[in-house]
Amino acid sequence: MLKNKKYQFWFCTGSQDLYGDECLANVAEHSRKIVEALNASGNLPFEVVWKPTLITNELIRKTFNEANIDENCAGVITWMHTFSPAKSWILGLQEYRKPLLHLHTQFNREIPYDTIDMDFMNENQAAHGDREYGHIFSRLGMERKVIMGYWADEAVQKRIGSWMRTAIGVIESSHIRVMRIADNMRNVAVTEGDKVEAQIKFGWEVDAYPVNEIAEAVACVSQADIDTLVEEYYSKYDILLEGRDEKEFRQHVAVQAGIEIGFERFLEEKNYQAIVTHFGDLGSLKQLPGLAIQRLMEKGYGFGGEGDWKTAAMVRLMKIMTEGMEDAKGTSFMEDYTYNLVPGKEGILQAHMLEVCPSIADGRIGIKEQPLSMGDREDPARLVFTAKEGPGVATSLIDLGDRFRLIINNVNCKKTEKPMPKLPVATAFWTPEPNLQTGAEAWILAGGAHHTAFSYDLTAEQMGDWAAYMGIEAVYIDNDTTIRQFKNELMWNSLAYRK
């Protein structure tokens, strides 16, 4: 289902004609070599495209406007090889609308001590030109990413690659459409939000559909298609009967197969990439969608429980940002459930009633059927597993009434001390940074939700950069967090982001 374009990033080098044609020829040659090396490095997920050196107001403006209208261009990487008068960039930057990376580097790694002269100094003065260029961004109040370091270093290249994924998140955000099946859970505050403001800020379309309209799509699925998908389930997952009648078990699994097929066809027909459901409004559906939603998430759809459209959109966004990532460990909708408060073993058990994405699973995945008190329907089939170990990032996008805030918490996933044989849902167990006490206190002080969009494969820096491009507040909870500092940050932000 994930169908990102083959995006490209333009590499634009700044200079001017003060130092003559030979200097400009060297600038062009150097920038070409950098682009070739970046593309050959294997550290970038997308192609870099070289553009002619920008030396005039007219060419700068023309290039940035061409980048705006090129659907394959997801952003521009800029570098000032020499001094480039920043006033030349004003109109182009003012009209530019996509993510921009300011790469602060220089062609040579080392000062050529024995041969350096003023010609070399004039030609290789990124330390000068990039400061002039950086100033105009600050003067214009424009968001950009700055990465400093030698262009041939792997660490620098990987940072560029990381930024590219954030840029894709910015570009693709405006293509996210969330289908709401039923409304927000009654009397729940944190999952509510201003859908019009979300479309203004993020480009998200959030639309409501009657539950029975999608239930009709489920009812239209042929028995042959259901049987084929059930066979796939039985071949792919462990079937955990646990004393249940096998025939009845298979019938319940078939209900989820019909839901998966019907939901996916409906989403594709209407062009939606994320969906929310609510156990309180199931219409003619025989089960709360469980296994079906888990499989849709694995295919790249976003999901939020109990009408939580903000988290559904964020799950979709984070899946877009991680698409094609080598050795990806997974991204999922998640919910804080219960604590382990034993000293030295502190953590939060993560789960949901049913809907956790199997992309985060560690090892074999099973299918279980258990009664569900909510929804008043037959026992739903669901995928059960435990999540992988390792670091990840949990995010919560909340609406504070006058602004959106993205809360970003680094977490460390681990195995629970003991198995939980009676818990019939997929689980993860993590300890937030810097520790459970401080992490939980900070999360609550920031107004974080019980639902999160979680990923092993993204970083706090990437999510914070996305928030910055979107013009919203971001707060970080990590190993540097103290409650005194965090409360002050929230207070300062309330002033900085006041409308």
C-alpha cells in the first residue's frame, strides 16, 4: 500500500562572479564531485540531482520556483562554496515552499598549508559564505535544517539521509487522508482536536463515514476471496486454539478476513491512507476489527483507536518516513496500559484491545480468539506477539486549543520479566528516558495522550525536524530531561507559540 514516488533532492551551490570564470568552473566541478560521491555512498535513501551554480537573483528565484512545481523534487540541499551575497537569495527563499537543508561543508578536508594563497582563500570560503547565507534565513524567520561536517564522512552522509526521510514526511503529509468510522469516544478529551486546523497545518484531510457504509463493502466480499485470505493466515501464523472448537475458530478468523478485504477495498476506492474505528459504533460488523486492522497497518495504513484521528495520521506519516529502510524494525499504533514499578525493572506495558501492528513483532506470530467485553459482538480474532527489544521513539500529537504540540519520548523496549499467558493481545514493554519516574511525570506535564505513534526506526531529531517544518511546538523527553527544566520549557513555549 505504501507507494512513495521516486523522490529526488536538488543540490544547489551558491557563488558569485567576483573571482572570475576559473573560480566558477572549479565551483561547478567540486559540487558535481560531491553529488556523485553522495549518490555512490549508499548512505542516502534518495537520489541527489546536481544543479548549475546559482550566482544571480534571477537564477536563484527561477531554480527555487522550478523546485516548487517539480513533483519529484522533495527538497533542496544548498551549499555556499564561496562568498554569496545573501540579499541575492531573498526572493527565491521567500517563494520556496519545500524542505531545505543547509549543508555547511567545504570541498577540501584540510588546509593546504604549503600552497595556500589568496586565490585559494577566495575560492574556498564556505566558512564565510555559509554564515552570510545562514544569516538571511534567520532574518527571514525561515525554517531549515543545518548539517555541518565534511561531505565525504559517513556520519555526515547518514545525517543527510536521515533528513531526507523527514523531508519526505513533510511532502507526503499533505497527501494523508484519514477515514473516521464513527466518532471520538464519548467524554475523552485528548483524542479530540481541530480537524480544520490540522488540515491547515499538516495538510491532513479527516473525513467521517457511516459505519454501515464500510460494513456494506465488507458484506460484498466473496466467500472465495475470504477463503483464500484465511488460507494465507493459516500458513503464515500459529493457530492458537486453546481449547476452542476448530470450526468455530476458523469462522471467526474468516470474519476478520472479510473485514480486511472490505476495508482495504473501501479505503483504496475512496483514496484514504489511514482509518479510525470505535468499539462503541460497529453497525452491522460482526466483530471489532482486530486482525484486519493489524494487517492493514502492516501494509502501511495509519490507525487510531476510539476515533483518534491524530494518532492514525501520525502512524501513517511515520510509516511513510520509514518506507524502504533497510533492516527496519517496525512502526505501530500503541497505548500505555499498566506499569511495572519494581525497582530496577520499571517500565510501561504497551498494548491495545487488539490493534498493534505486527511489523514490530519479535519471532512467531499467533492468532487467538478471546471474548471482548467492549463492542457487544462475537469474539474477535487478533494477532498476538511480543515486540522487539531496542530503542525507539514514542510520539503524541495533542491539540492544546491554541496550538498543536508534538511530544517526543525516547524509549527502550525490553522483554518482560515473565510471560503473560492469559493476556490475549500483542504487547511491548518499554522504559521511557531518562527513567520511568521522570519520563512519566514529564509526559503528563506536557499533556501527552495514552495513545502513541511508535517507531523503532525514526529518531527524536527526525520527528522534531518534522514539527519544526510544520511550524508547531515540539518537546523532547530524553536522557537530558529534568522536571525543573521541562516545566520551564513548557512555560516558555506557551509564550513563544501564543497566537
